[in-house]
Amino acid sequence: MKPSDLETLIQRKLAELPAPKAPGTLLPRIMAEVRRTRRSPKRQRSRMGGVRQWPAVRLAAWTVLILTGGLFVDWTSGGWLGNAWGGFLTTAEESAIGAGAMVREARVLWRVFLEPIAAYLVLWVSAMWVFFALLWEALRSVLWEGSVQQ
């Protein structure tokens, strides 16, 4: 038998089969689920309105922020924004200097106190992980799975 004959035979036999029928209880169950999900609090609309209104609110808020921010900026004489930016840069520079000092102190603490015992700490923590994993498995198999019969 050729593959094309086999394909024709299979198509003919499949066409002769009756269409599958859904159980009579399927439609009422689906409709009940649809009604239940429509009433769920997740799908209720918010008090501020539908979801479609939020982009308009966001656009209006950004417009107000930009326009009111532009009223207070005095670009020619520095204004309050220039003073605030200068204060921010000074604070950032002081923070960077303090962070550098803290890194140097942490490096000294590491080299003096922690580096000599780091390998032992890693070994001890690893051993504790293995011990507690084995203990957990033993308790789980005895208490919850009931593998030990008495």
C-alpha cells in the first residue's frame, strides 16, 4: 500500500466517525463559572473609574508637574534649583568620600579578623547544611511518610 493510499484511507475513516458530543452538564458548569468570575472582587472596577481613564490622568499629572516646575525654575540667576543641585553635588561628594573610608575599614577588618578563619567558617557552615538536610529527610520520612512501621 502506498503512503498516499494510506492517507486517503485514514481521511475517509476519520470522516466517517461521528462528531464528539460534550456531556450535558458541561454548558451549565461553564456558565456558572463565568457568572462566578464576573462577580469576583478581582474583576470589579475601581472607584476612580475604568482602566481606560488612567493614561489620561497620568498625562494630565505629568503636564501639571512640568508646567508648575517650569514656573519655579530661574535658569539665568541659578534660582532655587541651581542651589539645590549644588547642594546635592556637595552631599554626593561627601558621601563618596565617606564610602571610600568605610570600604578601607571593612578591608582592614576582613584581613585582620575574618580572613584567617574564613575557610573554617565555610567548612563549618557547609557541614551544618548537610547535617540539617539529612536530619530533615530523616524526620520527613519517619513522621510524614510513615516509612517506619511499628
